[in-house]
Amino acid sequence: MNETIKDIGSRVKELRELSEITTKEMAEVCNVTEEEYISYENGVNDIPASVLYEIAHEFKVDMGLLLTGEETRMNIFNVTRKNEGVSVERRKQYKYENLAEKFIHKKGETFIVTVEPKDIDEPSKNTHPGQEFNYILEGSLKLYIHDNEIILNEGDSIFFDSTYEHAMKALNNKPAKFLVLIL
């Protein structure tokens, strides 16, 4: 995984340099410190999905290019077989599986996300532009969003404005798995 983190950071750095944007400007776009942004480019720290989404949006590229280094090319359909999505460890508390990394000009990003149970009161929150849809496939989780705590169980769904800080926590000492669509 460490090589993958470095590869993604190198691709981001190359795009930034080709676009003649400073690390300070990108840090502002991503709402992180310049030091933190530089650590992403250098492969020291893994880039959270929300930040990667911001970077892809800023450079007008598909997230799949940043993740795999391959230009997206599918324009009619993209099939992802069970458990064969590109694994993306974007945030420490979540495991992401990208479901359409090769489809070009997507209007949204799709993931299967797994949250492992952790003994914490409240997980760290993140934000990203747009809207998000979550459909619970397995388990239960607590969604923290804008001063609200919402319990979601298997079969439940939620659609929300993802510019508000949000986070998820698995409940009942079991992993929670859910489908995510980010628009």
C-alpha cells in the first residue's frame, strides 16, 4: 500500500506542476495546511477520499486517473465484479472500494465503504463538495452530520449535503458496509 500512496502523490504533484499551481494554492483548495498537502504529494500521508475528490475536481480529471495512473476510457458502461473494485484506503477509519474507476466523465463517484468498529466516542469528520448518498448493505452505523447523530441500519439510506462535516461509526461491535454515491 505504501507504494500506492507514493504513486498517487506523484501523479497529483505532476498534475499540479503541469497546471502551474503552487502547493499553497492547492492546500487552500483542499482545505488543509500546506505542510499536510505536501505530505500527500510526497507519499508520506495517505490522501483522504474527500481531498482526492477535491484534487480531481480542481484538475478536471477523473479520480480513476489519480488512483490508477490510467486514463479513464469506458464511456458506455463499466462493470466491476464483486470484490474487484480498486481498493482505496483513503481515511484510516474507512476502507473504500471504487466501483467505476475506468468510466470517463462520471457525474459522481461510487464506492463500497466498510467501517470497522472502533472504541471511540466520535470519529473525525470530513467534508467535500457536492452531495452524498449512502445505502447500508450490512450492519449498523451512526452518522454524525451537522450537530445530528443518525442511526442507520441495513436497508436504510440517507442523502445529504456533504459540504457539512460528517463521519460514520460502526455500531454493535460489527463492521458496517454501505454503498456510497458522491455527486
